[in-house]
Amino acid sequence: MSSKVPPVILNNGVEMPQLGFGVWQVPDAEAERAVATALEAGYRSVDTAAVYENETGTGRALAASGLPREELFVTTKLWNSDQGYDATMRAFDASLARLGLDRVDLYLIHWPAPALGKAVDTYRAFEKIHAEGRATSIGVSNFLREHLERLIEATSIIPAVNQIELHPRLQQREAREFHAQQGIATEAWSPLGQGKGLLEVPAIVAIAQKHGRTPAQVVLRWHVQLGNVVIPKSVTPSRIVENIDVYGFELDTEDLAAISALNENRRLGPDPAGFNVT
Ligand code: NAD
């Protein structure tokens, strides 16, 4: 099946599918099957990371799909322990080798890890990798405004993307506004709030019933209408199919207001200001 997912246009003119497939916590041995199922269902964008230890299985599925390379959008991320110019160059080569690719579409600094003090040097290596044509776009993940400002001040390429935790309980309004001002696309991780309770919230269930859709589809549709890039994860084939089927309905102003009211500024993951784990 070909993809029905429309793209967002990044600040360098590159098209990125607005909805992709995330593979965090999918063991390498399972990743090949899960990514193959996603590609079959029409996903063309896959989000992995060195620290997920499933770049190999992900790469196998991409190769086995027979899809032309230019139809795929592959993201991977640099782990904290590899920050720094030389270490980044080595880590990127290792990621490409595991993926079996000669370029990625998007390479992200996984966390700012401010206590390491290496984000600028790391990003200079990213600029070199981009100049070599080995990462079509470069960006960051989990960067707070202060981290972005420091990076933009010290380097030449504005990140194409900031991938941050974002779901109805953590709506990240200020961050999204700042990204929009800077031309940075906002990509939502844990877009379904990891499924934990969010999909049973009565307001979301009611909107789902009204549209004859599932709660997961309502939440993903909310992201799409907000303009977020979104990368839901599932290893269950029926859910993989369900999660990409969000282009045949529209939330109205009343639905959007009801979801807007669910914001609690509550994180499921670590606060990037103090996360320096290597
Ligand atoms: P998610 O919000 O996508 O939730 C995934 C979970 O929700 C599944 O494990 C399942 O339990 C449930 N689920 C999925 N589809 C469902 C459906 N249709 N109905 C009911 N339940 C469903 O959580 P996530 O995996 O944490 O985030 C998605 C992706 O974001 C990851 O796979 C990864 O690629 C990325 N991510 C990035 C970072 C980062 O630091 N950059 C951190 C976490 C996740």
C-alpha cells in the first residue's frame, strides 16, 4: 500500500511525512517485523536511535521492503555518551552501518545533556555530516528554549526539527510557539502519552464516539491539526494500521477546546534540564 500521509515542509525545503513510526522499546529482533508491518500499512517515516539498539532490525526491514530509498524518511539519534565532535563522527558511521544506509534523512542530538557541555561541538559535527550529504536534515531532540538559543547563536544551520515529549497532558504551547518563530518543526514523542490512561480520559472517549473513531485516532488527529510531526509506536499490527488512518475525519473547534483543557504540563519522561545520563 502506498502512503497517504501528507508531508510537512522543513526549513530547508525538505518534505517530511507528518506521521511516522516510532520504535523505542522494540527489541532488535522484533523491529524488523514491526517496521515491515508499518511500511506495509503505508508509513514511510521511521524514528529510531542508537540507544534503542534496533537500528539493525529497522534497516533490514527498510531493505527488504523494496521501496525506493527516496520514498523513505529515516531518522536516527546520537546518544549522550557520543557527544563531542570526533565521537559524533564515529557514532554516525556506526549508525549508518547498522542501518545499512549511506545517508539518513534526519539526524538528531537525542538530549541536550547540558552538564556535558558538548552540544555545540556535537552539532558542528552534524553540520559536517550534512555538508557531506550523509544527513539530509539535522536537528535536535529534547532541547529547551535556552538550549536552542545557545545552539542557534553558536552554529550556522537552524535545526530542522526539535523532537520533544508532547501529548494532551503536556501540550508544550510555549515551545511550539518558539519553534514556529524560528522555523523549527515540532515533532511529538510519546504522542499517545504512552497509552497510559490518556486513551481512557472521558473527554477523549466522547470525541472518539462522536466521530466513530478510536481514542488513539482522536489524539493523533489532534497532533496533525496542530501541525506537529507525530511518531506513534505500536507492535500490534491492527494498531499500527489504526494509527495511520487519521486523514478521513476532522476535529471541530469544540473537540479541540476539550482536548486543550486536558493540559497539565505533566511529563512522563525526564526533564531535559537535568538529564545527563551517558
Ligand atoms: P506512544 O505515545 O507512541 O505510545 C505507545 C504505546 O501506546 C504503545 O506501546 C501501546 O501501549 C499504546 N498504543 C499504541 N497505539 C495504540 C492504539 N491504537 N490503541 C491503544 N493503545 C495504543 O509512546 P512512545 O513509544 O514513548 O513514543 C513514540 C515514539 O517517540 C517512540 O517509539 C520513539 O520513536 C519516540 N521517542 C523519542 C524520545 C526522545 O527522547 N526523543 C523519547 C520517547 C519516545
